[in-house]
Amino acid sequence: MVDLSGCNKESQQLLLFMVILAAWEEGSGQLHYSVPEEAKHGTFVGRIAQDLELQLTELLPRLFRVASKSPGDLLEVNLQNGILFVNSRIDREELCGRSAECSIHLEVIVDRPLQVFHVEVEVKDINDNPPVFPATQKNLFIAESRPLDSRFPLEGASDADVGANALLTYRLSPNEYFSLDVPPSHEQVKPLGLVLRKPLDREEAPELYLLLTATDGGKPELTGTVQLFITVLDANDNAPVFDRTLYTVRLPENVPIGTLVINPNASDLDEGVNGDIAYSFSSDVSPDIKSKFHIDEVSGTITVIGRIDFEESKTYKIQVEAIDKGFPPLAGHCTILVEVVDTNDNAPELTITSLSLPISEDTLPGTVITLISVFDRDSGTNGQVTCSLMPHVPFKLVSTFKNYYSLVLDSALDRETLSDYKVVVTARDGGSPSLWATASLLVEVADVNDNAPVFAQSEYTVFVKENNPPGCHIFTVSAHDADAQENALVSYSLVERRVGERALSSYVSVHAESGKVYALQSLDHEELELLQFQVSARDAGVPPLGSNVTLQVFVLDENDNAPALLGPWQQGAGGTVSELVSRSVGAGHVVAKVRAVDADSGYNAWLSYELLPVAGVTRSPFRVGLYTGEISTTRSLDEMDVPRQSLLVLVMDHGEPALTSTATVLVSLVESGQAPQAPSRALAGAAGQDAALVDVNVYLIIAICMVSSLLVLTAVLYLAFRCSASPTQDTCGPVKPTLVCSSAVGSWSYSQQRRQRVCSGEVPPKADLMAFSPSLPQAPTSTENVSLNFFQQFN
């Protein structure tokens, strides 16, 4: 804050004026230079880069450029040293005409960030145009009877320069008859005139030759001349006289043809022919005026015959003569000053420059998108222009200078919502009625990678039959990216991890472009029941974005394992077991038991036993339990039975197609005294235990069926909610699992040699058959223990 208490009043006013002037110069944002017209090419104008506080090294990177509305490249900037210099000939008169002020307006534009500076270069006038008269010779006819001090108007010279260079002084060659009347500067509309100082005598001097010289105020002075040829006439001694020597008329532009401008009136005191007056334009009137106005020879009425345009000329000065018909004819003169009144007949003009398109969708609000300039050829209120934008666009107009606007981003953009905007800029002037113009600008929004690929589900469940061919297509993942072009180009890959001791990529692969998942090797249900892994979808943007989806691949069992015999058949001996049976045993006596297991699961592991018929034997005394494998007698043995019988037991699973194995039992019938006792007791004990195990298996099968039913119901409900499409039924594609429950008389088998693994993350391997034992006393707690105990009873 400035303390002015210690200063006198004049000092306070001076200091306040300097503060206001400094603040105005700082806020105007405009440089001002001057250069004389007709300066040579390369003439120094100003250090524009230094004055704009721009570094020379950043002129090229920031795309330093200069724009001008003036025709031609009059001025140019040397980008090496930042100097503004004259590039081509500057003619002030051609550029600005008779305007007192003449300037070249430049727009200096730099990018990164976008800035605009306004530079005004004033063109100084030099005295390069001499005064010019309308003609080199002027003929005057003056009657000898004209009184002294009569005034004869002359058309003055014109100088294309301005200021002091256009200030003209006149001098008349020495003579005894006439003097030169030069009007004061404030009466410029009053023409020059010759004033008669001595009476004319045609007999003494019928013709006079005078030289009128015009000199301008430039340095050096330039002159122009006109020869005045005066013919002295005799007789008619009264010239026509106008009511006024100067008429002023205000005429709107664009008036229709035939519009009355004025009706000047002149009178002549003479009578007869000497008093008849004919009106005409002075011979000095320019062809432009004659093309726009017409004067009636009889009435003197002046009408419009051409287009009157305020923007072309604001005033017209018309010299009118009234000549009588005497001999010699006399003339009266007057000046008609027509002031053209502006009307709102020009719509604003819009110019869009320096487009920064397209714009990135992450562009910050406040960023300048483009520059817009407006211009209206009208004046006053008719030339005052305001600009506006169409509503509901994320842009706004900011006025940077007179008739200059910047299109600025007003809010955040999102290409996925709208990829381009048609911006309509409306410029409206202040006339009545107002005129307007529009300019359309298509602003395209460039994409940035702001959307990661998205899967339809976070997890998919796939069912694949085992023993599939290697390279088989098992599933297709698909992710959608809302971005465009390379930002939406999705590639797929496996999220690598270890599956047991092997890499995940040794089991499956995914096609990078299509997302198809392939099984690289034949899958084995007995080795791998569940393979859980993740597939990554990643776009090609910078930086890339991605997401993962989980695939649970269930390997379904196929009947690819035949039943395997246990006990003595497993140890070799040619696949034959010998048994001694006393002829005294009764019906239902257990002779032997065939034990077998199947590495498959479900129906494929459900075994049944059948005694094959022997050739030549019509009625065998033995049978085999359908699901127990126990060989027992069907009746009491007698002497008719063959002492040595070979029993062939067929073990068959329930797969499609069914697989089988055979076991041979050689039964030797001996007398009761020859049969070993210990084995008989062992067989009896084993039979009792087997019966108990059968009961246990019945309960076990019922429990398994109940648990399996609940599991299948849960899986069906889960798939109904999570799966978007039903899986296909093919060798490698998903298939529906089959629930297998044995009947009360059936049995499930379990292999000690196989342990199935479920590969799902880091879950440890577990058995393929989980058993919930019923609440029976002394019953085993798991399927594995039940089966092992069952096997040990007969080993």
C-alpha cells in the first residue's frame, strides 16, 4: 500500500497516474513496436522473443509462429536470434489508406503450453507521396463583368501521406488579377478559391495562364502543380447563386436505387436565357461519385444510382455547379457533404486458429483447446460482438483480448461415454436486429488406457473327460476392454504356478489372441481330479492394465482300468488258487473268496462276480456271490461230484464298455478225515467276519449315496447361478458328472495302490472316495480303513 500523506496534491496525482499506467501496461498483454514504411528487407523491428520473456532455445520446440491478418508476410521472426524484422515492402498508404493510425497486428503463438501474445507494430509514415491535383490543367471561364472579390473555387490537391507529411500549403504564381484564398484548417470542406483583385478586361487580357503549386510538410518537401487556364468572357454579368455554399446530408447505407439525397437550389438575377440554370457535377468530381449519384440537369435533384456502403466510404464530398445559359455562361458553385450512416448489414466473421486436436481424455480442465477470433466490419454498436457456446458441452469460452477468445476445457472428459463433441460457437453483434454467425468445431477425444479388461465371470467351472487327446480345446475365455484401438487389444496368458512337481504350463496353455484354453497332454482322472488355475487378460496400452479369471477344470473318470485281483492271484502262481474241500460240507459252505479292486471310481469301479460255466459240467455244486466274490456250495457234495474241479470266476465292472478279469480256483474234494482243520476254522472265522463287513459296506454305501446326492445338488445349484452357458458334450469339452450309488447288496472298491490328487492351489492331495461311516460299534472310521481291514481278513 502506498502512503501519499506526505506529498502535495500535484505529486499525489502524478504518482497515482503512474501507478495506473503501470498496471494497465502489465495487464494489456501487448507489445508495441514501430517501423517506418518502405523500410528495406531485414530492417530490425524489435527483439520480440526477449520482450516476451521467451528463451531462444524453446522457440522451435514450442512451435513459435506469427500470424497476421495483413496481406502478405510483411514481418517475419528470425528463430535463431528472436528478432522481428521487415520481410517485404510495407506501403502505409496501401495498408491503411488515409487512416491517421496504421498498425500491423500480430498474434504470436507458442505451444506446450499454448500461449498467445498480441503485438502491435505501428507503421510510421514517410513523405513518399507528393501532392496530386485531380488534373494537370484546369480551365476557367470568367466573365469580365465579375465584380472584385469574386471567388472561384478550385479543387485542392490530395496527399496520400498522413500527419505533417499531408499538411499542404499553396502558392499561386505572381499575377496582378488574382490572389489565392486558402481556407483555415478547421474549414477543410471549403475549397480553395481564386479571388478577383483587379477587374478583368477581355480586350486587354483575353486569356490568363497561372500555376498553382501545392507543397506538403514532409522532409524533404514534395510538390505538385496544376496549370490554370483562364478564359475571360464577355457580357452575362450575373452568375447563379446557391442558397448555401455547403450542404450537409446524412444518408443511411444500402438505401435503394432512386433514393433522394438532396435538392440544392440556385437562382440567377438575370432574365431570359441568362437566367436559365442547368445543374451538373463539377468536372473535378471523381468517377466513383458519378457512379453512385445522379443530378438532374433541370431541377438539381441528386439521387442514388449505386450501392452506398459505409464500410467502403464514410463520406462523399460532391462539387455541384449551376450554369446559366447566357453568353458567355456564368456558373455558381456549392459543396454537398454526404455523411453515410452505418446500418447493421455485416454479420460477424469467425476464425478458428491453432487447433490442439484431438485432445486426450485425461486432459486437465483449464487446458486451451483452440483460439477463436471474431471480426465485424460494422462500427459502433453494430460492430460489438459477443461469443457464446452451445449448451451441454464440457468447454467454455474465455476472452483473452479484444475480439479474441480461447476455447478452454471446463470439465473432465471420458471417451468411453462420448468420443467426440460438435462444438458450435455463435458470434452475435449488438445491432438491431442483431446479426450472427456460427462456426462448428469437431473436438475428438483421444483414448487413454484407463479401463482394464473385464471377464463376464470371476470364475468358470469346466468338466473334461480323462484320456483326452493332447492339444484338445477345453474352454474359451473372453474379456472385454472398454477402451479403443491398442488400449482395447486384449491378450491372454496363464498365471504360472507349480502343480505338484510340475509347471502349470505343462498341463494347459492359452492362445494369446483368441483366449482358447488347450489341454497339452492327456489328463488322467486317477492322477488329477481337479486342476485350478488363473488366466490373465492384459491390454496393449501404456501402461498395460489387466485382470484375472479363475478356471476350475474337473477331470471326469472314464472306464480305462480293468478290475485287479488281490491276494494269491496278485502274487502270481499262474493266476490259479487251489483249495481243499471236504465232501461232508453242506450247502452254503464258503470255499474261497475272490478279491479285486478297480482303479476307476463310481460305476466304473463297481464290481460284480460271475462263475463261468465249465465245459462238460451240467450241474456245478458251487456258486459265487454277485457282489461279494465268495465261492460257496450250493448243495451237499456226493460221490458223483468230480474230485477235482476248476472254477473260472469272471470279475466285471459297470463301466461302458465293461472291463473284466478272471480268476481260476482249483477245488479238490477230499474225504472228511483228510481235510485240514485249521484252514476250516480260519475259513469259518473269515466267513463270520465277511458277513459283518458286508453289513458295514451296506451302511457305508447308503451314507455315500446320501452325501453324494447332497454334493451333486449343491453343484447343480452352483452351476445354475455361475455358468452363463451350458457346456458342450464332447471328448474334451465339459460334461455332466454321473452320480453312482450302489444298491444295498453292492460294494465300493478301493485301491491301496492309487491315491488321487486334487490340484487346487496349495490343497494337499486327498482320497477320491470320502466315506462317512454309520454309527456302528467297532466300525472303521474311514473308507480306506474299512477296505484295508476287509482285505486283511483274507490275506
